[in-house]
Amino acid sequence: MKSTEQNLDRLNTGHLDMVFVHDVSLNPHRDEWITKFDEV
């Protein structure tokens, strides 16, 4: 996800130990929410 990539750049690192994911539900992504969740 774009915001996670931006955080990696800002923190000058290649990984994060933990990422809090929110607003990944049926409403914003319709039927693609599972794909979006797998992306994260």
C-alpha cells in the first residue's frame, strides 16, 4: 500500500515489524477487499 511504502522511505528502512491495517472492508473495495487484504 502506498502509505506503507512512504513510511519505509521516510524511516529509511526496507521492512517494518508491524503494520496496523484499517479500513480494509467490503465498502471501499467492494469484491476486491480480499485481494487488497492479501496485498498488505
